[in-house]
Amino acid sequence: MALNTSPEAPLPVGEVSRLIGGWIDRLGAVWVEGQIIQLSPRPGAGMAFLTLRDPSRDVSISVTCFRDVFDRVKDVIGEGARVVVHAKPVWYGRGGTLSLRAADIRPVGIGELLARLEQLKKSLAAEGLFAADRKRPLPFLPQRIGMVTGRASDAERDVLHTAHERWPAVRFERRHTAVQGVRAVPQLIEAIKELDAHPEVDVIIVTRGGGSMEDLLPFSDERLVRAVADCRTPVVSAIGHEADAPLLDLVADLRSRTPTHAAKDTVPDVGEERERVRELRERAYRVINGFLDREAGRLAEVMSRPAMADPHALVADRAEEVESLLGRARRTLGHRLERAEDELTHTRARVVALSPAATLQRGYAVLRREDGTVIRAPEETAEGDKLRARVAEGEFGVTVGPHA
């Protein structure tokens, strides 16, 4: 709508800015594609600021978005990335500037691929497939190593050469598969399952050389990641170079930087182990010798004591003491026996003197009835009673006569 203005009746700047803002507000949201040439996330702020450029026309425009919109793609975009933005034009009247307010930002090309992988990574991590407590330790010396790789690949040669240099007797169970393209994922999964079921395979190495991100996509496939998570056998991932990071690295029990490092991480070095055994033997020798030296010193100290230097001297001293104690015991016992014998002789003489037999020897007699009752007085008898008289030399019967 045209405005009626003139040099005599101009519009104020603020009015013009207001009118422009009102016209722009009537515009709807649009999808815009461009390359990020400046990115200012401003940590802690509620807004993020970026500048999109059209390289073919050398035109740039400022874009703002709320923090939650930026956080959804912050891991997969950066300066130089191509993005598609769903935004609405916004006019800032005070500064007289036009910008786009983004409600959605989507990477394109590699960026879009990275965004999908990042989403899958977060989903699998939430399930716990990458948790550290699921990692299994590798065996010290594998009985047989399973290896999944491309046929006649540099990665295969690196693993075999390094492993046999470190431990010549090491054995491999190899499975050759496609390592890129549409056939790679099914073949990789089948090979891993075969080796996981093999009774002699103690560890599985999945390896290939470096390549573009598209070449390494099979090793970030969700089906392959889940197949490795279900393995009972420890799995080592050695995909590409150290900078490459497929999702297989996160689910594997060990991530090796390169195929050569996979061999080093899986197979011990025979020379290093021999040196370690030698050091342990020397340490054990020193410990045992130290123990024997200490015990020999203690034994020498004990043997130097008088009791051990001449043990018969102690026995001789004790023998004299025993002999002295034995003589004292004999003398004491003899004195006690002599005193007991004298006491016994005196007691016997008194007993003999006081016994009834001695009285009978002096001519006395003991009268008893037939029932054995002793007669102590004449009144206890009657004329004609039959009694027994006991004298020193025997007994005889008597008849009681008349009392005097």
C-alpha cells in the first residue's frame, strides 16, 4: 500500500520501521537452505545466533533460535555445515534489522546422516547397550581368535602379521565378508554369530581399513550393533583409523585404534612375557633367599645359646640335683618309718597289756550264759544254771551251786 509522503510531510523513522515490521509479520514461515558461516551458541543464554550464507550469490542473513532448537542438532552442525532451516522473518524495529527466527534446523548431506546416527546412538545408549558394566574382559592368551574382515584386506594382513610377531603360535578362525555396501551388514552379522558359536574361539576381532563416512556406515547399523551386544564372546572393534568412530566401537568390549592395535590388544608379546617371567623368577629367588637367610640367622642365634651349645651340661646339672633330692627323700622317709615303727611297738605293748587275754593269763575267767551274755554279779545267776567259763587256755562248762 503506497504512502502519501512528501518533503514537507515525511514519515518518522520509527513509523517507517513499524510499517515494515507489520508487513513482515504478515509473511509466513519458509524453508531456507544455506551454509553456516558464523555460529554463536553463547553458553547459558536462552538464544543461539548463526549466520546463513548462499555461496552462489554471496548473500547472508542472520538467524536466531531458542536454545532447545539448537540443542537438538548442536552435536552434528558447525561452521561450514549446510542446513535447512524452517524460519519466520522477524523485523527488529529498534535496530532496523531483518533476521529469521528458526523453529527447526536440519542438517543436509553428511550432516543429516550424522544427525540420524546421533539419534540412534542416544537411543541405544538409553537401552544400556554401551554401558561399561556390560564390557567383558579379554582372555590373556586366546585359544583361537575369530576375525571378521574383508578378503585379502590390509587390515587382515596387519592383524595377522602383528599377532604372529607377538605370539607365533597364535591361531585364527577367519570369516571374509563385504565391509561396505548393502551386503555388508547381513554378512557381518552371520560371520559374527558363527564365530560366537565356535567352541574354540575366545575373542572376535571385527576390522577393516579406513574409508569415508559412507563406507563405514555398515559398522553403525543398528542390527549389527545389537548382534554384537548379544554375543557371549568378547568382541574387539578395529574399524578404520583412530578418528573414525562407528557405533560398533561403543558396543564392543574393546575399541582398538587401528587393526594393528587390535592385534596388540588381543595377543600378548612372547618376548615381554618371557621378560616378565624372568623378572618374577628373580624376585621370587630374592624373596626365598632373603627368607632362608633370616631363618638361618635365627637358627644360628638359637644354636649359640648355652643350652643348645652343650645340652649334656644341663642334663648333668639336673642329674646332680635329682640325686640330691633323691637322697634327701630317702633319709626323710627312713626317719619317718623308724618313728612309725617305735610308735607301733609302744601301741602294741599297751594293747597287749590292756587286752582281756592278758587278764585271763593271770588266772581270771569270764562266765557267760548259753546265749553269750557275760555274768557280772552273783545275783544274775541262780542255783543250777549252766554257764560257760572262759580261761586263758580255753573254755569249759560249769553249774552254779548254792550262793554263799
